[in-house]
Amino acid sequence: MSTPARNIAVLGATGSIGTSALDVIARHGDNLRATVLAAGGKVDALLALCERHRPEHAVIADEAGFPALREGLRERGLATQAHCGDQALVELVSSQVCDTVVAAIVGAAGLASTLAAARAGKRLLLANKESLVLAGELLMQAAHEAGACIVPIDSEHNAIFQCLPTAQTGGERADTRAHAGLKRILLTASGGPFRGRTRSDLTQVTPEQAVAHPKWSMGPKISVDSATLMNKGLEVIEAHHLFGVEGERIEVLVHPQSLVHSLVEFVDGSTLAQLGLPDMRTALAVGFGWPQRIESGVAGLDLLAHGRLDFERPDLEAFPCLRLAFEALAAGGTAPAVLNAANEVAVSAFLQRRVGFLAIPALVEDTLAALPPTPASSLAALREADTQARRHAEQAIGHAAQAYRA
Ligand code: NAD
Ligand code: MG
């Protein structure tokens, strides 16, 4: 069977997931076509991608980059139309130029375009986990109402998607939330670069050490999230929304080899897992091809060469971000939005060396305590919580610079 034809918008095209998505697309040139490429600010990188993939539209978030994008496209003799800003992106994602959207912008900045893709009923390859953490209920509701098929592009959630029987009977619109007999979800975590360290070992770690992930090559923000275990915390909340499972039925297991991408336990004692090499092209190929299987460029798994699979309990003392995420999920309302926003501010300050590594959980905890949850009744309420949390975390960094100093 041949790959179904897809016109694809790749949002976050210059990033780690965007690059992997374009690699898979290029392997299926007859059927998969990138019609929209969008990036934050790297005009040169975006131009190079336009030259290679010849999309109909290119979007740069940063207005200052627009003239360079437009001129660069003209100089290269490309027919690609240049755009800038979030509104242009939302309009393109909602239009007929694409039927499939790879949502791979990092952070809450991806919310508007991700939501637009869901509302427009597109096939949504969802990597932008922060949008689910921030507005999971609204996003899932919008997808449901518009008949959008969401395929998670997070290795763990993609694994769970593949293991759930309703996803397997799939069809164009696999509803990831309706499944009988599911008992628990077991999310695996690599443990990040600081696995095995105590809290006191972590006071002096640098951004370079934090982004050097042992198993996955990823963008800087998610790499730091992996080092604090906030990434796993965000993924717990992500799993709750995608699969309709409450926090008590989601367990985190540290699995340093990163070969078992997650497991699903059913009421009859069966546990299903998906395994593979740590390469996001597998998840992306699942997203483009589902319910068919298509080539991704990733080799199969040689278990004899790897030899063993280990599992450990996460250390919540050294890595409190995971606990904070479970607590925010249990608190509900605006708490996950506050957690996410405070974390984005803290990670960015850590990467800029304005605060130390342990300030990340401290800032998140402080912000959650300062802004008790209110009902997440509308997108406006969630955006307001996001804004307040960012302001609070920034002020806390300013006031307590001494305490949080790198
Ligand atoms: P990255 O930093 O490598 O890339 C981010 C992309 O987003 C870049 O193309 C950047 O230009 C773009 N961008 C940033 N701000 C923007 C804005 N305001 N408007 C438009 N574009 C903007 O990040 P990544 O590692 O590719 O991660 C992207 C998303 O995928 C994140 O939400 C991350 O959590 C998720 N994810 C990544 C991986 C991975 O293996 N990299 C795995 C699972 C989930
Ligand atoms: Mg993941």
C-alpha cells in the first residue's frame, strides 16, 4: 500500500523535531509534501529549508526577520510566499494549503497555531507538549469537535498511542481517549544527564552539562526539562489529556537505555510496550502514515547488541519538578498553566546563567504557591494565569537574585 498523500505544515521547521519531520517527508517525496514551513527567528536556516523543500508558504515569527525572508526568497528565485507573525500562521494552518500539521514550536508560543490546527480538523502531529499542559481540555475538546486526529509526537505518548487497541483499529480519526480495560500507563524516563546524582551534587551544574542529554538529541529547553525531570512532569499532564487517564493511574519509571518508550497495563494483567531506538523519526513516521506503517530512516532494534533493560524509581528528592507536576495536575484549574509558565521563565533564566539549576524547581514551587489555582474556564483565563505566572517568576528572579544566583 502506498503512503497517503499529505500536504504538511511544519511549525518549528528549523528545530530538532522540525528537522526530523522534514527528513521523513523527504523520504516520501511522491506522497508527502511540506507546503508551509514556519520558524521563530533563524531566517537563514528557514531560507535554506525553503530552497530544499520548496514550500508554498514560509512564516517567520519575528517581524524583524520578514524583509530578509522576503528578499532571500526572491534572490533564490523561489515562488514561496513570505509571511510573519502568529496571525498569519494561524490563518495558514486553518486553510486548505495543508491537511496535516506538525506542531513543533517550543513552549506556550505554540498554543495559538496548535489550537488552530485542532479547530480546523487537521491531522495534528503534536510535539508542542506545553500547549497540552497549558490548555489540554480546550485543545482536546476542539480536536474532538472538529474531528482532528491527534497523533502524539512525544516518544512516550506515541508508544502509548501505538499500544492502545482503539488507536490500532484507528482509521483516519483514531480517538485516543476511548479505550476499555486500560488500567495504568507507565511512562518511561531516561533520567537525564544527572541521573544518580544527589540534590547537593546539583548546585553547581552548568547549562552545557544540562543540555548534554545521554540518549536524545533535542532543543535546549526540552533538554533542560529532561535534566530537571520537569519534562516527565509535563508528560504526565500530557498523558492525562491525551488518554483521559487521571494522575493516580500514571506511573513514571526511570529506564536509562531509552529503548522501551512506554508501557500500557490492562485489567487482565497484560502489559504492552513499544520499543525502538531513540530517534523521533519513528514517531513522526507513525504520525504521517497511521494507520499504515511507512519508512522512517530509523534502523530496527538489535536487542542482543543492547543486552539489558533496566528500570528504577525516580528520585523526587533530587528532582522535585516531577512531584510539582503531579501536584499541579491534582490541583487542576490554572495550576498546570502556572507550572508551565514558571518553568519556561526559570529554564530560560538558567540557560542565560541568571540563576542556578536548583532555582528551577524553587521558582516553580514559589510561583505555584503564590498563585493558587482558579477554574480554567476559558482560554482567556488560562492566558491570564500564564501571564501572571511569568510576571511572578521574573520578579522572584529579580528580587531574590542573590538566592537564585548561578
Ligand atoms: P527546538 O528548540 O529545537 O526548536 C524549536 C522550534 O520552534 C524552532 O524551529 C524555532 O524557530 C521555533 N520557534 C520558537 N519560538 C517560536 C515562535 N514564537 N513562533 C514560531 N516558531 C518558534 O525544540 P525541539 O526540541 O524541536 O522541540 C519542539 C517541541 O517538541 C517542544 O515542545 C518539545 O517539548 C517537543 N518535543 C521535542 C522532542 C525532541 O526530541 N526534540 C521530543 C518530544 C517532544
Ligand atoms: Mg518524551
